[in-house]
Amino acid sequence: MAQVRFDAAFTFAYSPRKGTPAASMEDAIPQEVKQRRLSELIEQQKNDSQKIYQALVGTEQQVLVEGHSKKDIHQATGKIDRGRTVNFNQGQAGNAGRFCEGQNYPGKGKYPVRGTVLGGFHGKAFHP
């Protein structure tokens, strides 16, 4: 994981699935060991994600506006390269489906990068 440096990882403790060969095998790994390994994996990913997002601070990125943020009514949300989420000024939510240039600045919480729109929008807005 340290070598690849994923942006994010959805991790969970292993459990055998019914109907698979593993379901009938003896579980040789104690639960405490599984939990410790999972905790270490989560901590490694948390550190990697923080470094990756912090490297974006101060950079200019093209943003695909998606619409209103589901978690913060005062923010719009969009995607930058590699599907990374960035939240920014809510007044831009009406530009869903359009691209704009934005600059990243430090955020907090789940989305450690926020953005501000630098230039005009291009592309056709999407309104369902």
C-alpha cells in the first residue's frame, strides 16, 4: 500500500462467504490479529490520503461541477482528476455538468481540499 499510495481504500475485516471454498476452511487467524491488521491498514491509508490531498493545496484544477453537496447545504460539489471530490462555493451548483477552473485550498474533515472558482464555465449545464 505504501508503494502504490491509493487515494482511498474501502477496507474491512475478512469473513468467509457462504458457498465459497473459504467458508469450510478453518480460520487460523485470531480475531485480535485481524482487527490489529485492519487498524494498521486503515491508519496507513488515512496517512496516505492526507498526503495526497495536501499536495493538491494551492494547485489549479479543472473541475466538473456535479451540483449541490449532499453533506453541506452551503457548498457545491464537483470532481477533479482521478475522481477526487472537491467542494466549493454553493452559487456554482447550478452549473452541474459544466467544467470550470478552480484553485484548491485546505479544507477539513472527510474532504480535506476545498476549492474556489477561478474562471468561467464551459460546456453545457445539465438540468434533469
